[in-house]
Amino acid sequence: MADSIGGIPLRLLEEAARQLNKVVPPEATAHFLNAQREVVLGVTALIETHNQAATPSRGRRSAAPSARPRRPRRVPVD
């Protein structure tokens, strides 16, 4: 019984796609699918980058990363 209920949305989507293909040209459909793919890849990259930044690294850090002066030393010019 669960298979027949789960198939209803799939059949509705297939029918909607069939009806939409009658109205939308194939070039527009291909463009839409490519844009959709780019959005999904962008969101995936954002999520992965956020997850990598949120997790602490396992390597050792130096004891004092701020010991180095922020401004460069002045070099005398002859």
C-alpha cells in the first residue's frame, strides 16, 4: 500500500513535466537544468566550506602566532 501512495507524487510530477514540455522549448529546459545544477553545486560548496571552517583542525598550532609584528620594519635607503 505504501508503494502505491508513494507513486502518486511521482506520477503527478511526470505528468506535469510532460505538460510543461509541450509549452517550454527544449533549449529553455536545458538552460533551466544547467542553472539548477549550478545552484546546487554552489550551495554544496557553501555548506562544505562552512563545515570545514567550523571544525577545529587536528594539527598543532604555533604557541604565539601574534608574536610577529603586524607592520613591516623600516629599511634604511641609501
